Amino acid sequence: MESLTPDGEGLERGVRLFSYLADEANKGHALGISYADFIAYLHGAASFRDLTGRSYRPSDTGVILAAAQAVTAHAGGRKPVSRLGKKIDAGMDTFIWSRTPPFDRPEAAWLRSAEKIPYSREVWLSVFPPNLRRLVIIGELEAEMTSSPTESPTRTGGDVRSALTSARASHQPVPRQPISDMQVSNLWRRLGQFLHRLDPKGSLKEGIGSHISRLSFEGVVPREVAAAMRTVTEARNAVDHEFKALSRVQSALVFAAWAAIEEWAAGKGLKI
């Protein structure tokens, strides 16, 4: 089996991530990272599959939690995190969540930790409410962690955000470079998280396409915004399921669709 244990450089990455997530939690942003993305980020990989050549397995969890404990120790110990009068002493493991909504910590995580967790699940839920929890994505982490404190990050992917900003500033309808497979997948994942926050009572087994159609039928999402959401979804299906590369013109459609979704969400006082 390949080694998932991070080296010194990986621990330094973990410390930056740990500090960022703790700081965001204290600002009221309930952000976490998935098990697979956490260990991939420590190794500087774009994804767990890029790191290992395979999918994540439950047997990997023990090594990943050990890496989280090593990051916590390397950072000088736990960090205080609070929300609405509830406070916990968070370790890196506090921010490692399941990949699917509502991005919870699995029950086993509370039982198998080698170090006794110094807070209860009930208090953890108070600090990280289900309707606020979101996962960060590897491709956008560095951009988010280095963004200005006064900037309001859109959390749509650093490269995507830069491309949108550049296109708007230069009034160019077509981007200079096509959107990458990872950028499309990141947008699709972010859309799924946003839909769950918009409709937290929806079934976790409901696909994104079905979720969009239902919310449009119920009048929660306007038809024109639902169309933009379907554009992002179909672009992801094309690159992930049919292994297609989008052209520059097709990429412009995806960027425009995402901008339309962001515009509608902002008008409602919502964040994607």
C-alpha cells in the first residue's frame, strides 16, 4: 500500500489549512474538508485519485486521522473555536467531514479517535450547524487562504473566479483558455452544496438534476436560473462521464451560467 503519511512540507500545508478553517469558523463560516481531499492536499495532489491512482477506501481513514493529529500537534495544539456562546477546542480532525451533505462527522469518528475529543457531539453541532456546513475544494484552497480579509470570496474555484473577473474587466465574451475538467467538477460540487443549503430538507439521494427540476417546479429557483444550473450540470456530465474537453465557446457558456447563478443568489442575500 502506498504511504499516505505526510512529510514535513505536508504538515506545514496542514497547519495553514487548520489555521484557515479555525479562523473561518470564528467568523461564522462552517467550513470543512473531506477525508480524501484532506490527505490529497497534504501531499500537494489535485485529488485522492491523482495521489493514489484509486478511489478512497474506508481502510484509509485511520491513516488520515493520524495525519490530522500530527497536523494538530505541529500547529502547537488545539485552537479555540466558538459560535453563539458555544466554544470547543478544535483539532484538525474537527474539520474533516463526510463528503456528502450534510457533511457530517461519522459516528465512528467519535469512537475511534486515539485522543479523547474534548467536546461533545452536541456542542460540535452548535458550532457547525448542518445548514451552514460547506466543504472546501482543493483547487480553490490556496486562492481562498491568500485572499484579502476585506474580499468576499465566492468559493467557486480560484481559477474560475480569476477567469470570470478577467472576462468582465476586458469585456471579452470568450475566455482565453478553455475551462478545465477540475474547474467544471468543482463548480458542480459547489452547486450541489448550494442546493442542499437552499433546501436542507431535500433527500440526500436526490440527484442534482432532479433537485434543480423540483426546486424550479416549486418556484424556489426561477426557470432562467434553473437553466443556468442545468448548463453547469450538463458540462460536468460531458467532462466526467463522456470525457469530453469543452471548447473556449462552450467554456464561456459555463462561466456565464455560473455568473448568472451567483447574481441571483447575491440578490437573495445567499452565498454559493
